[in-house]
Amino acid sequence: MKTYRIAVIGLGQRIAHVLAAMVEVGWTLEVAGYVDPAPVGAPILEEHGIAAGRPYPDPAALFADGPYDLVMIGSPNHLHLEHLKAAFAAGYPIFAEKPIVRTEAETFELARLMAAAWAPPLYIGLVMRSMPIVRAVIARVDSGELGEIISIDATEHLPPEHGGYLARNWRRKQEWGGSYLLDKVCHDFDIFGRIAGARPAKVASFGGRRIFTAERTGVPKTYEDGSAAYALRDAGWAGANDSFQSDMDVTDHQVAIVEYANAVRLSFHANSHVALQERRWYVAGAEGTLLADLVRNRLMVRRALDRRKPERMDFHERTDDNHNGADQAMAWDLLASLSEGATFPVTPYDSMEAGLTVMAIDRAMEAGQVVDCAPMWSAFDAARNGAISAIAR
Ligand SMILES: NC(=O)c1ccc[n+]([C@@H]2O[C@H](COP(=O)([O-])OP(=O)(O)OC[C@H]3O[C@@H](n4cnc5c(N)ncnc54)[C@H](O)[C@@H]3O)[C@@H](O)[C@H]2O)c1
């Protein structure tokens, strides 16, 4: 089997876990080199017996030692565009983490770049697309058994350790992460758009920071069993020490409503500090209903006029990272795309649409107004067609 020669930009926890999953599913690979001032993922690679390769000071030096079979980008979100541009110029296939870029302007710039010149194959780590349960959700919707999709209700609620980590890690700052929803749930909004089968027409949202704030003095820092709370791993690059005393400027809870162009309506609720963890999609069609529990990896479906027990599917695999086997499934998809030219489950344009959807939601929250998404989609389509529109500049 071919040994894939891999270059990494941003050797953080995520890329280390993806590399470990790639090896687990049978890739033969060599990490030839990486660019990262302080690679947070190095110990994870070591645990999995993968050598990190040679450090390089910048992407130009890394690419000068090519060729590579794959460039993997796992830097903080504000660096994605810069790193994508460098990798485009080098011309090797790219796997880049989500969100593909961080702002509307960056999205339009990327779309224009891809319209203007040949770009190498670009695979985005919207890993939920590869999950067996998510594939089943999409297949059920596509089969028509739910009838026309009418409305969707969804949640993503994180346990305190996860929320506390987000409040200390670089994701706490808009300038690095974008927003809480952009970094955490662009996955979900990618799938919602796919289920709805249309782009959002109008969005509204409310949210803020009422959990991880300095005003909440006296919050206990231990669990009932005496173990330390808000202490999940080192916060890494540009990290802060204390979840409650950091300079966080993203929300820690947020709700949103979306009306898609085809009248599918969606409500979404996210909270980063709950005692009952949940990631749940409730899809109501005119003829049937589907409930996906992404934490327990279970799916339930029933036709509206069926009084028998609902059909229940248990996807069994549950892992501590809550990815429930998704990383391994994505590693397969990536290998199939590179080695056999198979279609990867998500395109860069899907990733840009998911990102823009969340960015419009955040804009609505900031303005305290319903946002009409039409101008944003016109600007996006113009950029995809290579035009420079007023909003995109
Ligand atoms: N698909 C998923 O489920 C998933 C899960 C987690 C993270 N992510 C994404 O992966 C990316 C990385 O997240 P993470 O959790 O691994 O963060 P991390 O903090 O663990 O890793 C980021 C790495 O980037 C490095 N870095 C900082 N500046 C750099 C620069 N100028 N050049 C090169 N490297 C630089 C840091 O030193 C660090 O090692 C983000 O885009 C995040 O949204 C995706």
C-alpha cells in the first residue's frame, strides 16, 4: 500500500486525533513535517505512536520540501484562509478543519479565489457528514418517508468541562474563533441545510454570556465527589487560566430561529454548561417524524399515521470524544477520495454555506433584528461566479 506523505499546518489536538483515526483505519502514512509554534497535538501523536516529523518555521519552508500527498490544516480559525491560500499555491490535496473560514468577507474572498483559478482538491472536516447515524438521517429524509419537511427543532448542550474549556481556549475570542456557534455548531447547520434542502431566508437569534463571567463569584470549582471542575486539559495556544476570569467575548448560550427559503422552519438552542448533555435533532415531516440523539447515537422514526412502536436504530459506537466513530468514518472517506476519487461527503461550498448561515445568525443576534439573508447569498453567488459585489468587498 502507498505511504501517504503528509504535511501539517497547525498540529493541534484535532489534527492529532484525525491522524490517529487515519492510522487506526489502515492508512499507511508519514507525517513528513509541520508548521506550528507550539504543537498542542504532539503528545497525542506520541500516544498513538505517530512521529510528528520535522518542524518548519512557516508554510513556504514546509512546501519547499514537498511533494506531499496531503496537506492538513488544523490551525485556529482566523488562520484558515491564510493557510488555505498557501496550500492552494503549493497545489497538493488539502484536508482543512471546519469552519472553513471565520468571516463573511473571508468566505467571499475564498469563493472568488476558487472561481479565479484551479484549486487542488479540498476536503473539509465537517466530520458529522461521515457519521453513520447522520448518513441514516439524510437517507431517511431523501427517501421521502417523512414527507415534506415542515419544521426542525435542535439542540447542542455541553457539559461544564467542555464549556469551561471553550472559555479558556482561543475559541473564547471572536478574533480567533469567530463565534461560539460558528466553531461549535457549523456541523449541525451544515446538516440542517441539507435536510431542509434550501438556504436560510431569514434568521433571528438571542444569546449572550451569563455563565462564564467574572460577576459570578463564588462558583464552586469542585464536583460533588471532590474532583476539580473546569480543569479539562491545558487550554493550549493563547489559552487563559480561568474559565470565569478570561477575556472571553463570544456567547456561552444562544438560541436561534431560521426560516428556509422553502418555508422549512427551525429552532435551535445551545448552552455550554448543562448537567444533562444533549445533541438532538427533531425533524418533523408532513408524513413522519425523526428523532436523532447524537450523544447516545440513536435514531427513532415513525410515520405520522402509525400507532405501532417507533422504529429504533442503535448505532452502538459511543466514544468519549462524542464523535462516536465519526473520525474513523471520515478517515475512510478521505482515503477513498484520495485513492479512488470517491466523492467526499461534503464540498467546500457546503462548508461555506454552513458558515455563512451561522454568521448571519450571529449578525442577527448582534443587531437584535431579523436578518434577511438574500443579500448575503447574492454576494456569495457573485463571488462563486468570480464577480466582486459591493457587500463582498
Ligand atoms: N471537526 C471537528 O469535530 C473539530 C473538533 C475540534 C476542532 N476542530 C477544528 O480544528 C481546528 C483546530 O482546533 P484544535 O481543537 O485542534 O485547537 P488546538 O488549540 O488544539 O490546536 C491549534 C494549533 O494551532 C497552532 N497554531 C497557532 N498559531 C499557528 C500558526 N501561525 N501556524 C501554525 N499553527 C499555529 C497552535 O499552536 C495549536 O497547536 C479549529 O479550526 C477547530 O475548529 C474541529
